[in-house]
Amino acid sequence: MPDRDGPLWGYTGQDGDMVIPARYAEAQPFHDGLAWVRRPDTDRWSLINLLGTTVIPPSYRAAHPFSDGLAWVVGEGGWTAIDATGTVQVPPNFAEVRPFRRGLAAVRREGWGAVDRTGRIVVPTRYHGFVTELADGQQVDGFTDEGLAVVDVAGRRGVVDRTNTVLVPPTHPMLVIHPVAFLFGNETGRWGALDRRGLPLIDPVHRDRDEVLEEIDRLLTDANPVL
């Protein structure tokens, strides 16, 4: 992990000993065995491996950690996705970006959408935001591991999948993803649930999410055969 020694940053191992000397003005945590660092004599970020060896020389004005084998960086253009050799995989075309997850990344151009690892637009950039939240409160950057995302249009939320299929139109003030359903809140603050096809499952009569979760648990218990 990055660790400061005086004004500069290096890296310590699990035992707390400094394993990469403190010689950087800024240092990011390691991801996928690689870390972005900036030396004091430049405003550009370079890439090092776990031995502290420079893999990519100072090249980028901004850099995000590697995720799913790719990292977003800013050189002379906008955000660009590169691999660990510095080869461009997604050309600069975006104002904001999120990390790749299972081959997809949320990006913003005129609006928010998603690209695959080749830069192909798989979800058109027409949404006001990706606001994916799970029923347990966890926030997700873009798509979940199963390929679902909560999108926002003028404060209304819906669900799209990684093929751009709209499972739930963006009509709900509040919406979160449950393992077997979608929980939604209406204008009065009451909560209900939709099934994974986007069809009504539980009417929005509950005071909070917890009550909906309890009803889902009862429905699952009733649906399981007694052995």
C-alpha cells in the first residue's frame, strides 16, 4: 500500500516494511499488480509493477487504477482506455468514465452510457446517470456482476442490462437491485417490488425497504417445497 516517508510516497508490504522506496510525489494503490505514480519532477503519471520497475514512463495527465485489465488515462485527448503495455484499446471520446467491470464500463459523452473493451457503445449515452445500488446498500460503478445497471433520467430510475435491454423503464423515484427482484419507491415514500421481468410483485404499501425484504423472504419460503 502507498505509505508516506517525509514529503514523498513509497509502498509498504504486509509486514509494514518499505518495499518500494519513497520517491514519488503521488502514489495510487496497486490494482492487478500495477500502480500509477507521479515523480516530483513531472506532472505526468507513470506505471510501475510490484518490484517498483517502471512499466510505462511518465505519459498521462490523469490516470485511474487498472480494472478488468484496462485503465482509463488522459494524455493529449480525453479519457482513453489502455492495457498494461500502454496500447490504446478505447480511443479518447469521453468526458467522464468509470472502471471496467466484466468487460463493460460506464462512460459519459452527451449523456451516460456504456462501452465494451473495444470501445463499442453497447448502451447509448443518453442517460443522466448510472446510480446502481444493491438492496444491501452497496453502491456499484455501472453494471453489477450479473450485468444489470440502474439508470437515471431526470430523477427517475429504471434498469437496463448489458445488451441495452430495458428491464424497467425509468419511471421510479427510487430503485435498487435485489438478488431476485427490483425494489422501488414511489412519490409518497412507500416501497414495493418488481420481479426480474419488471412486472409487479409487491404493491408499494411498505414504509421502508426492510418490510419489502421481509415479504420477499416470506414469498421465497412459501415457494420452496417442504422436503
